[in-house]
Amino acid sequence: MPYRAIMQEQYEVEFSPADTNAFTGRSVAQIPRIDTIWGHGNTTGLINAWWVTYQDNLASTANDDWDLRALTGAGNPEGATVTFAELRAIYLFTNTTLTLSPHPSTNPWTALGAAFSISVKANTYFRYICDTDGSLPVTVSDKVLRINNPGLTAATYSLAILGTLN
């Protein structure tokens, strides 16, 4: 089955910048439809894996460090640990302002720049999508992505990553 169909269905149903529903007091999933432009495979311009963490909690002033070569099987539809070699797209949805950056010391992922820092505002989302022939490399020494909550309140976020396996 093509990943395109799986991902559209998954994202349309489950992801959000959180929007408080005054009637139920819970977050409501809202995100525009995501159409991917890649076919299935492990060569240039294709994807063969995706990984998702849905509604992770992050305490105030805390960090989550994601090793892009050892993402847990719970975020993969097949249940296997995901070891990305290249990324094609990153999506981050949050209810609180978060910062996306490389880990400051241990194997920082620098494909977006050695010292990039992207602030994702509350109740919005960030997405980075490569061209059909582009990719963001991940290596054994260039692999740890950090999500930081600089605020004084806890955050809930979802992260989705599409790419090719090692």
C-alpha cells in the first residue's frame, strides 16, 4: 500500500495544533490535509518509512531529545525501531511555543544548519518539506534533534517524520 494514502488518513484524523474545545475541555484535532509528493522506495526522491509521536507531554523548561537513528517502535505502524538515513519532511504541532534545534553537544542533527533554532508558536505547526529530489541526511554522528519548551507551562506536541531508512 502506498505511504501517501496511509499518511493522509493518519494526519487528517489525529494531528493538531491544539485548540481548546470549551464544551468538552479537551484538545480537538485540527490540521490541514497533508499531501506528500514522494513515491515509495529508498532512493532519491522516495520515502519508505514514517514515524509519529502523538500528544507527547513536555514539562516547562524541559527538553525532549530525539535520536533520528533510534526512534522507538511505538511511533512506527509496523512496530519496529526506525533508523532514518535521510529525512524528507518534519512536522511539529504544538499547543505551547516550542523551539526545534540540534542537540547542543551529543551528536547534534545539523541538516538544517549547525546552530539552527526554529521557534514554533503556540497552537500552530511547523513543517519542513524537501523537494522531490532533496533530503536531509542523518548519520551516526549527526542525529539528535531537540525540542525545547522554554515556557513556564507544560506543552503537548506531536511530531511526524517521513524519510528513508538506513
